[in-house]
Amino acid sequence: MTASVDVAAVIKQSFPQLVERPSGDHPAFSAPASDILTVLSFLRNSQGYDLLTDLTAIDNGEDTTPRFTVVYHVFSTTGHTYLRLAADCRDDRKPSIASVTSLWPGADWHEREVFDMFGITFDGHPDMRRILMWEGYPYHPLRKEFPLAGIETPLPDIEVSEETGTKVLPAPMAGGPFVTSSGEINMAKAEPRAKDESWNEKKEKPL
Amino acid sequence: MVSTNTEFAYNTKIEGDVVVTRADAVINWIRSNSVWPMPMGLACCAIELMATAASRFDIARFGAEVFRFSPRQADCMIVAGTVTYKMAPHLRRIYDQMAAPKWVIAMGACASSGGMYRSYATLQGVDRIVPVDVYVSGCPPRPEALLDALIKLQTKMRDERSAKRLMSA
Ligand code: SF4
């Protein structure tokens, strides 16, 4: 199978329910969550998009509906073209979507990472566990309401936690996150600095 | 300086097979010159740790070339890299398995303070779970800096009251 020259037209014709997304590079479509497996298997089996290069998710914000969007990047190794698909998850509180591990076994760890970071469950996934954070960690760190510094939780190992009296604590941000002014020639000025310079380790945070 | 004494080294005929010294001095001399490191290479700093062990910087000059990947055979844990909260308990367990006396070097910004990772996933300094003897600044520290830390650790070891501790143990 070779990737068709004008895949956008083919998709529009075969799946009228798909909506074109604004895109700066490759063709991109929004698909209903219920159709995502059908569309992706059509792309893989008859349009030559045989490689899943990325699978990730977007949190659109706590008060937005639909809140979670899963994004698929597929590549055709014969046509050398990319295509992006996005699908909104069904539920905002308990988001879920169909797993594509049946099409690409490589999606396994991508989906586990999305589950770990966003809490989106993939129906039909063979092994829906966390992959980066430890088993039993109570949060999903890439959700918008989760602070970068973290939230106090026990260490993954209770014995070590008791022995050392250490917990998972929010990291001291000291006015961070720290950003560099890229393109700055003067290295002293280009040093990473906290966004909020009104307080730091020496000066108390104004209340 | 002109001297008639040509005996610069230990001579059994003169000393009569006896060397007089303090127990602390002997024990510390042995310990400090045969530090067997436990490489806890967790991130980029481990590359510099390897460089320190390799021929150019040659940590063997200080008697610490025997990198042991078994904690039971090691004296000094060199924490080289970013310690995540997921890894932290394992690090502590490895430390617990090392036989006393044992020492810890926190190599680099990450191991010393969490470094640039001010985030939910990173332990903000390995001294929260193990006692650290020497901190090395840098991201990553150059091998010379790690050698300097080793020399500092050796200096520290030589001041220890080892004999007393052995007797009371
Ligand atoms: S201190 Fe720098 S070089 Fe060392 S582990 Fe951290 S980021 Fe890597």
C-alpha cells in the first residue's frame, strides 16, 4: 500500500464525520472517540500509514468540556507523509478511549504513559499500569490542576519512609519555573531566572 | 642539606622488626587508601564518574579503583545523578546493605540538592535519605572535582576515632 497523494480528500470522503483541525504542518483531523479505531485501521490498512510515531494527550483545562484530547501521529514509511488525528475523550471525570495496541503493539507504553500522566484509561489495553510514577501514586502529574512542585505523599516504600522519616514533598520553587531568554547574546543575561523575581530563598514570599 | 643518614625507608635491622604507631593511624591509613566505591550512576554525572575511573584521570592513583557493583563489597557510595522519588527507596536499601564503616559522596547538583529538577518527581537532595560526607558541586562536576572530593573524604577518614569505635562496636 502506498499513501495516497491527497489523503485529506480521501478521509473527507470516507469519513464525513471527521473535522479538519488547524495545522501548521501536516494534515490534521478531529475524530469522534467512538470512530478512532476504525479511522486508524483504515489509515494503516489501506492508506499506508503503517507507523505510529507518537501518541499523547492534551488537558484542555479543568473547566473545559471535553477536557481530555488524545492525539495520534501516524507516518507512512512508503509515502513519507505524516498525519495527525485527535479524539476527545468521552468522560471528563473518568476519561477513557479505545486502545490502539491491536493495530500497533508499540502503542502499549505510549498509552501507559498517557494513563500515568493524565489518567486516561485505554479500553482493551493489555496491561494498563503506570509506567513512570510508582504503583499507588495518587495523582496524574500532567493534569492542569497538578502543581509542578508536586504534592506531599508518602515515599513508595513504607519501610524506608519510616526509617528515614522522609516524604515526597513539594519542591521549593523559589519564584520558578526558571526560564532562559534564548537568543540573548550576553550570557549573564541569558542565565536561567525565575519568572517571579519578587521572592526567592532569601526573601520571603509576599503574602 | 647535608646529612650522613642514608636510611630513608624502613629498615628492619635498625628498627628491629617493630613499627610504633597508633591504632587509629594504621586503621585509617588502610581504610582511606583502599576506598572501594559503590557506583550509584543514575544520570549524566555517571559519565564523568566513568571518566574518573578511566585511564586519563585514573582514580586508582588514590586507591579507589575497585568499583563494586555489590553493596556488600563497597565502602563508599558515589551518588552520581538525579535521584527520583521512585529510585530513592532502592538507593537507601543499597546503602543499608553496605557493610560499615561506609561513606557517601553526593556527586553533582542533582544528588546534592535536586539540581535543576525542581519538580514533583525528584528527591531534593540525597541527604534526605542517606547521610552524605562530601558534596561535589557542578553539573556535571569535572573528574578533577570528584578526585578532590575523594581526597577530602580520605582526609576526613584519617581523623576518625576508628579504634575506639571498633572496641565499642
Ligand atoms: S548534576 Fe547535571 S550532569 Fe549531574 S546528573 Fe544532574 S543534570 Fe546530570
